[in-house]
Amino acid sequence: MSEATREIRTDYLARVEGEGAMLVRIRDGALEEVQFRIFEPPRFFEALLRGRRFSEAPDITARICGICPIAYMASSAQAMERACGVELPEQLRLLRRLVYCGEWIESHVLHVAMLHAPDFLGYDGAIELARDRRDLVELALRLKKLGNELMRVIGGREVHPVNFRVGGFYRVPAEAELRALVPELEWAREAARELVRWTAGFEFPDYEREYAFVALSQPGEYAIERGRIVSSTGLDIDVAEYEQHFAETHLERSNALHSTLAGVGAYLVGPLARYALSHDRLSDVAQEAAEEAGLGPVCRNPFKSIVVRAVETLYAVDEALRIIAAYERPATPAVPCLPRAASGHGCTEAPRGICWHRYELDAEGTILDAKIVPPTSQNQKTIEEDLVGVVRASLDLPDERLAHVCEQTIRNYDPCISCATHFLRLEVERS
């Protein structure tokens, strides 16, 4: 390598879920190449689903991720219910939303306090942070535990819940079981406000760009478990129309497909997109916290995504309290779903962004084909574009500092690499 060439290489990214790497090459003082590589082996979940019963999809797809299993269970169940022509009664839908709030809380808090905050505060990780700010780490752990408890009470257990099914649940909780969570949720509302204040006080790089935001949108509520797919560029479609507007491309350096939006290119899903497209549908307490944090109605600084995640954590706690206050135990835990030959589409807001599913069923309910598009694979192209912008603005930094800024840029997205790596089309040529 010539003296005029600098390489910033991280072979194993730290504080992300899964296995990824980063390469930045600078030649003669100019940026030559940026790569965000996902090298974790593909897991072929779509192939695993083919030939299985439609009712097995939630339990199988939950195993894609131990951090956000509800996202996969809810999207697959929604797709199957649509294929069967079934709509959940309101109380069952609200239970889905409530267990999803639990997942948002536990996932967001894990990222905010344990994985991302150390970047802003000069620590190698949460253990080092805890030596100086034990109070904040303990607050975060208690918040995460509450999110896990919501998932356990409704889903049967914290990781890969067992009480989730197509058509609803195997068992629905009694009012007393949910109301027992209220005191801790009331504590959590104030704790989440403190999380917003804490993160808002970080020093953020001066970096903004215009993103094509993509998220679900639902009238009258901050979309989580249902909605139409909308964008800041004017897109407004039913989830069944996704493949008419979004395309995936395999690049040699990644075991996850890169996604693009027709006529736009790279786009962004996740907290910044949801916030920009549905800010006015946050609860009053979440909107007040966002305003106090100086976010405004749209945030275009990806480093401030940590603050938006804290705001969404506050919203999820507040929304959980609202749902529990109005909860009436459904007369039946599930509605019948009779299979038919059909296509079913589902899309929900995982903590990291939209999680889209499509299934083809035969008349007996056998899955003939499956396609799953997780949020991290959708964000790959935008992550690389952010790296280009950040590196060009930071070329004067020494290599160690530049490597840190690049890793921090990737961690803005809380990439769940394990979720993304079941996307790889394998072609075998024999002669």
C-alpha cells in the first residue's frame, strides 16, 4: 500500500447484533471506497418456511431474531390473516400492539444505553460506563426488564414468545395481570423522560442530509402494528403493493440484499423515518419530551437517532398505560383462520424499521413461497451513503479517531445483522 493510501478497516464491528465489517479507503487525500459488509452466513428462512403449515409461520420467523421476535411474529401473522380474509377484533389487535410496545422498550433501551451511548461518552462499552454512571445503567436495565415483562405476560416468555398465533393468541391475560404492571409503567414513564434528557445532552457531530423516509402510517396513532407504507417522497401504498415500488439487489460484499425505492434509490426506515412521518401522532408526553430535547418535527441528523429512540421508548410506555387502562379481556383468545389459496402480505414497525412479509398459500394452507424483508437490509445502502458523507467531512482525523466515527455512524442504525442475512439467492451452475 502506498504512503498516499489510508485504509480504515474494522473486521468485526462491536456493539451490533450479528457479524459485520467496515472498510474505508482514502487515496491521495480523497475518499476512494466505502464498504459496509455483512458477512454473517445466510440462514435461508424463506426456504425453511416453504412446505410448512401457514399456522407455523409466527413460531418459525420468531427465531430470526432474539431481540425483535414480535416484529416477525406480528408481520407473519398479519400476512396469514390477510390471506385468510380475517381481521382481528379490536381488543386482540390492541394486545398485539401492547406486546409490541414491550419489544420497543426492551430493544430501544438496549441500544440507547448499552450499545450506542458509550460512543458519545468515550467509553468502550456499558460496563465501563457503569463504573461512572451506575445510576443510569441501572435505570436502563430496569426499563429493559419492564419491556421483557410485558412480552412475558402477553407472549408467554420474553424471547421467542410461545403465546402468539395466527388469529390472535392461545391465551389472553386477565385484566388483573395487566393492571399489575401499571405501577412499574408509571415509574417507567418518568424514567424514559430522564433517558430522553440524558441523550439530548450528548455532543452530536454536525452532520445532516436529506433522507427519503419510509415508514408505516395509520390515522390517529403512531404506527406500530398496522398501517400503509408511506414516504417523504410521496409514496402511499397498501403493504401488498410493496414489490411494485421496492427492489432488492445482491452485492458481492454482503450476505443481505440492498434495497432501493423506485425513482429514489436509497431510503431510510426506523426511528427517524417514523418520527418524521408521524411526529404529530405521538402522545402529548412524548411530543413534549421531543420538544424539550430540541428535536423539532423532523430530525435529519442520524447521530440524534439515539434521542428519537428514547422518545419512542417514552411513547411505548405511555401507550402501554393507555391500552391497559382501557383493556377488557376478549371473550375468545383467537378468531378462526381457515386457509385458502391466496397471497398474504404483512408489515409492522420493528424497532429498526418496517419488517415486510409475503407468503403464497395453497388451498390446504401449505406455504408455497415466502419473502421477508427486514429493516437492516433496507438501510444498508443509506448506511454506506452516510459513511461517505461522514468520512469526507472527517478526512483530517487520525486513523483511530476516524475508525471510531465510522463505527459510530453504523451504530446510529442499530443494525441487526442476524435479521438481515437470510437474504441471499443461491445459484448453482453444473457442467
